[in-house]
Amino acid sequence: MLPVDAGKYLGPDGHPVPPNTLQWWRTKGKGPKYINRGGRIFYRQCDLDEFIESGVTDPKAVAR
């Protein structure tokens, strides 16, 4: 999917992650995995899901 659609997928309802934030993350080596095809950026849903899951914190693990 395109960055604008990836931002909608990643952001909470009505608050998408802006495409320029996704671009910033790419330049810093952060954010979800992406595909660069001839200078066009695409995201796969499975990579966005993996990125979301990587930010999940188990409260039981933190309480230790």
C-alpha cells in the first residue's frame, strides 16, 4: 500500500501517521519495513502489523 494508506492503517481512528513521518522514519532506519520500487515506496500489511506488534508492551513483564 502507499504511504498515505499505511499512515491511515497505523494511526488511531481519524489520526493517521503523516506520510512525512513515515519518510523521516525511513531516513533514520526506524518504522515499518517497506519496499522501494523505482523510487516509489510501498508497505505490506504484514510488515505494518509486525511494526504495530513490536510496540506492544506486556504489563506483567514491566512489573517484574
